[in-house]
Amino acid sequence: MPAAPVLIVFLGGMGGSPIEDLLGRALAEAALDLLEEALATDAFGGAVLVTDSDALAGRLPPGVDLDRDEEPFHFGRRLAAVVAQRGIHRPLYVGAGGVPLLRGSDLAAVARHLSEGEKIVIANNYFSADLVAFTPGEALQRIELPAGDNLLPRLLHGQAELESRPLPRSSGTQFNIDSPADLAILKLTGGAGPHLSRFLAGFQANLEPYRRLMSYLVDPKAEVLLAGRVGSQVWQYLERETACRLRVYSEERGMQAAGRDATGEARSLLAFHLREVGCRRFFTELGELADAACIDTRPLLAHLGVQAPRAGRFWSDLGCPEQVGEPFLREFTEAARQAPIPVVLGGHSLVAGGLMLLTEAAWREEDQRLLSQDGS
């Protein structure tokens, strides 16, 4: 019998301010859901939690090996060390907030595919991965170890010559938790595991802009504007699944994986216009183009060279300008809040799995509304 896959969950690097600490606690709950769901299936030979925190030390289910990471962190080197030290032939890596909607049966299906193959790599997103399963584990010795997880499937395919088998694109495989705005979406739409769901019950956020956006997604008379790192698969999904018209500005796909945000090479057509007209007029003009807007702000900020701390970006995503210290981002967030149309801000997950989740929830509510009308 071939060795069973081993689940490796990375949890850490999130903290330093109240909003970052909050997201860190949410990620810990998501990690616990992931570990419990996976090990309950008996599809895994064990699990490893790699973390810089003791937050879950007393709450881990049997079968989980706690690996405390106290060295300067480098994703690729840390993963390679965990795999090599434990002789893991079939690792399944997941970031703590990577796939919070996947259930144990979904993870077991990935484990089965991994057990049935040799020299393969399975990822939820070939270009920006949060889940990567591969065999053999020794393939890590034949690649340039990446600083982050996004590039891992491409390197395993291109440099270690593993066959790429990407997972089907769905809200479950594409939604991940990168920002507190993703928690707001998950609180509204549901679907999280039990530990994260209990956390979300006490999470406070203004959900009204998301609700208003949802109403337009199922309205044939409406037009919704999307901007940022909008992938073609998401665009195709929205063309099929939404009733509204779409106005899409897809810019800087793969920006972070390629390091274009760090080098200053990122360029955005919307950012050129924003710089010329200013924040208030920018959002006034968006109101002439659409009934609602959904904006991944990272390409805009990278183009403009705005060095906002992570905490400031998080507060901006939640529509709280009074909590944002960086002057431009505070002005931008305030203008978005005062815009004549609902504006939802966030990162890449917002214009990927987040929009998928909101669309699914919008149709559920629309179906319930129609059923209640028929029954009245």
C-alpha cells in the first residue's frame, strides 16, 4: 500500500494590531476546522500544523503534529524541511485561510487523487495557490523554493516536471480568507465550518454594502462594475450565473506572485484616472457607469505607490476610514463610503471566490423571495 497523504497546514504571520489579531484568531479557527474535517475521513496518514503561535496547542485533534516555527520565515524552505524531516511522500499543503468552504469529503477526494498518481501536482489555483497536493514530496528538492505559496504549483510543474491537475473552479476552491472583508462575506453567506462559524457569530461588520451588491447581481436591469485582479474563469462564471450586466476592468493578474507590487512595476488604468481626478470625483463617475462597484484595491495602491500598513488596508476593506492612518487610503475609503452607489472594497479574494459566494447567496435569497410571493 502506498503511504497515505499527510495534511500540512500553515498558520501564522498574522498579528500586530487589533484588526490583524482578529483575523489571526479567525484563521486559527479555520485551521482547526480543516484539520478536524480532514482527519475524520481516514483518508490521511496524519497532519502537521506549522505555526508561530501556541493558540491551538491544547485544542488539536489526535493525529496532528504541532510544528512550532520560531526561525525567520520562508515558505518554501519551511515546507521543504517539514516534508524532508518526516519523509512525507504525498503532502497536501493548505494555508490556514485557504479553502474554508471545503469539507472533509472534498479533502478526502483530493487525497484519493493524490494516492492514485505519481509525479502529479493538484492545486486550487495554478497561478495563485492556497492548496497544493503533490507527489513525490522529494520534488521540492528540484525546484527553486518560493517565498510564498502562490507560485508552488507552477514551479512543481515547470521545474520538477510534475503533471498539473488543477481542481475545478468553484466558490469552494476559490474562496479564501485574506482580509476581514472575506470574513464579512462569509458571515453573510454562511458555509464555514463549526469553529469558524462560532467565531463569525461575534464578528461585527457593516454588511449592508454586500447586501446591496447582491440585489444587483440578480437584477437584469442593473450593471455591476468589477475592477482588479479579475480572472477569466470568474468573469465567465459571472456571465453565466448573474442576471446583471457586467463592466469589468481586469488588471495586474498575478501581480503579487510576480513581485510587481514590490518592484513598483504594477500599472492600472483606473489608477491613472484616479490620480488625475481625485477620489471624490472618481467615485462620482463610477456612479455614472454602474449601479454597484466591487474593487480589488491592491493594484490601485501598488500603481500609486501607497505604502499603507496591512492594518490600514484591512480597515479600508471594511469601509472604516476613521481607522485608516495613511492619508490617501483614508480619503479613498471615505469617498467610497460616500459614493452614490454601493462600493465594496477588498483584495483578490473579493473579485474571485467572494463574488461567487455573494452570487450564490443572492440567488438563494431571490428564490426564497419568489417562493414567499407564490405562497402568499
